[in-house]
Amino acid sequence: MSAPRLILASASPRRVALLAQIGVTADAVDAADIDESVFGNERPADHAARLAWAKAAIVAGRHPHAVVLGADTVVAVGRRILPKAESDAQVGACLDLLSGRRHDVLTAVTVIDVVGNARHRMSTTTVIFKRLSSAEIDSYTASGEGLGKAGGYAIQGRAEALVRRVQGSWSGVVGLPLFETRGLLLGAGIDV
């Protein structure tokens, strides 16, 4: 019996690279185009879990009899969910808020197996930034690296030099917690 096909419900090159670190290559990448708006008083963990499930469910509908992996990463200060920065102003505002503070990065992972059973895992990592000067915020913002990133930064790039401490899953902060993902994939019949 052959291994099931694996479909990654994300266009993120970071998630593709993280899967490669554990020896997994998706058979296809099919990003779900969904509304990622936060519902009313939605908590960060609930928001991440809802989006990971929605992405996986939509893509599973397009690829019957395949294993589908969906994920979503949220950066939160308390109950406040930071945006995926769409402008330099948003990157700067996020970094200003994160300066000298601890925040949580929550990455939810959903795997739907070949018969439609969904399994979920959540990775929560605490990240602490150093106190950032205006010059550091301006320099990072000018790099363009924070655009399109949850919380306005990419820990796998220049922002890592601004982080004092990471408590939890580094790969979860990048966008796909490998420990949790590996377990879900093995449970769905994907060789890891």
C-alpha cells in the first residue's frame, strides 16, 4: 500500500522549508484563501485554531483521499492579536509594542487524514524582545522583512538579533512547530 498524498494548505515558503527539515515534501501546495479577520472577543488560541482548521478543511475538500496540513500563526500580547503587518507603519507599531516585552506566538496545526478525520495541536512560545531604540525599529522596518509577517517580524531573519529569549518552539515561531507537526503526520500515515 502506498503512502497517502500530502497537501500543504499554505503558500508559505517557510512552512515548506520546515517540513523539509524533518524529511517531508508535500505532494502539492494549495493555499486556502480565507478571511483571517478576528471575531469579536476571540482569544488568540481560538483564532489560530479556527484558521488552521478552516484552511485545512477548505483544501481537503479540493483533495479527497489526501492528507492535508493546515497551520496558522498568531502573535499576541495578552489577549491582543497583532496583525500580519501590511505596511511599514504597521511593522513599526508592532515592534514599538513588542519592545522590551514578552509576547506569545501561537501556532495551530490541523491535519485531516484520508478519511476526513481532523486532529489538532497548538504550540505556544514566549518570545522576549530587547528594548528597541527608535533607530533599531527604523532599521528593521526599512529592511522590509516584517511585511506580511504576524506581529511584524520574522525571527528566522534579522529580528533574531533583537530577541533576548525564546521559551518554547523556535520552529513554531517561524510558522510550523515541528514536534507537534511530526506527531500529527505520523498519525495520518505520512512517513517522517
